[in-house]
Amino acid sequence: MKISFSEKSSRVQVVALTIVLLLYIRTAYANYIDGLTNVPSNVALLIWSCAALTILLIVGFIYAAATAKPETLDERDKLIHYRAKAATSCLYGTGCMLSILGLALTVNPLFIIHLLMVTLFLTSIVGEGMKLYYYKRGI
Amino acid sequence: MAKNKPNIKNKVKLLRFLANEMTQQDLAERIGVTRQTVNAIEANKYSPSLEVAFKIAHVFQQPLEEVFQYQPEAEQPT
């Protein structure tokens, strides 16, 4: 069965987000080993990760649009999107609460930034993964 | 704990065939959803909203209960 543009764009986002998350964690860990544990020395990491994600998503969406006709979301798509959002909001909330707790405990701001970035990436990956699951299994 | 799983069957595929072999895309355009949603309805992977169900029945000029049938299942332990 030919898959819809929504499903294809979810696949693209899962792949792009996973690649950037893995590179982000690898680079952040390497910086930590090298003793770069302050925010200014990691600004480049934050910038390139955002740039890499943007480029990957643009390329992915162009590919998805070229291979599947973009369509407006119908009721099934909207229901799947709502369910995925509801399920991931808990994960997102937990990450934000841990970050606030870290700030209250005066943890190194760099770790707070890493925690927030990883939370955002994971929330998006899980959300898009859940959409793919609902598209495949039915809702 | 027991869970009641709603079991709604439909005859959309058969009715499409009887309606001059209407394609999923044709039906999708007439009821305002994507072809993938029509496919999911036919495969019982998605129960449409009441509005879409009525639109499908209207396209085939059939009463709603002729297109969709509710079959309550026995309670299954989870």
C-alpha cells in the first residue's frame, strides 16, 4: 500500500531526529571528556545541531513531497496526531520538571541545556514513532 | 479487569465494487478524506466519525446500518 505524505514525513522526522540526537550526544560526551563543561564552549554544538536538523528535515520533506502527494490532514490524521501529542506531553513535562529541579539545585547550566535538548529530541522521536505505530496498527 | 472491544464491520469494499468498481481515491474525494483513510476503514483499522459514516452511506445510497454493522464482542480478560 502506498503511504500518505503524513506517514512519510513522520518517517523522515524520526530518521532526521535520531541521527542528530546521536551526533549531539556523541559530541556533547566528547566535549565533556575534553573538559569543555561551560556553556560558551558548547554554543557551536547547539548551533550545528539545530542547523543539521533543519537541513535534514528540509531535504527529507522535499523527498517526501516528491514521492507522495501532500494532502491536508483528515480526521484520522488529526486523531493520530492528538493521541501522539497526548502521549508525549508526559515525557516533555518530566524533562522540563527535571530541568527546573536542576536549576533549583544549581546544577551546571550546561547539563540543564543538554537535558532540555535531549528531552525535546526524544519527545519528537517518540511522538513521530507513535504516529507511525498508529498508522500501521490502526486506531 | 475486562475490556470491551468495539467491533464495527463494514461493507465499504463490497459497495465500492458494486458501484461500478469505484476506486478508493474516488470515494475518498467524495467524502473528504484521504485514500489511506478509506483503506484503513475497509481494513477495520479505523472507525470513522459519524459524519464520514453518513457521507459514505449517502454516496452508496444505502442506510447507515447497511454499510456499518456493530457486533459487540464477548468480554475478554486482559
